[in-house]
Amino acid sequence: MADARLPHGWTLQQIRDVSGDREAVALEPDRLVKWVGVGEGHEMPHPEIVLGFHSLCLVKPVDDDDWYMGSLYDDGSIDCWEAYGDLYEALRGL
């Protein structure tokens, strides 16, 4: 988990408190992320930050201020279907 990052200004405990998930973790960002929401499915930019919440996750791509919610699969890949303007809103959306 050496490559896992947290969002600037956030601790893992704060993320757990806001999301309500006591087992939330920061995951390594080296993984395939696809957008499967409205419109055609396509690969998203490389993730900068990935937060895991059991089978769900939140992804912040490099050079993008939005957070994307998606399903986290056993092979490490992610399919995102919802976008949020900030992390707090995304955590509450879990």
C-alpha cells in the first residue's frame, strides 16, 4: 500500500467518519478504471487517488477535480457510474 494516497487535508479516520464505513481504505491507484454511466463506456484517465469501501470505491483521476463512484472488482478494476463535485458529497453518497 506504499503507493496509496489520501486526499489533501483528509485523514483516513475523517474519511471513515463521513462515509460511515469503519473499514474504508486508501488503495493503490495503479488499476484500470472505466466510465459506464450515461453514454458509451470508455477508459478514464489514470487515477490519482482510489478509496475503497468494500465493493464500492471513489476515484479521483489525475487532472480532474471530480470524484467518481464505482464498483470495485476482485481483479482490481473499477467501473464508475456517478460523478460528484467534491469528496464530502461523494462520501455521503455511498
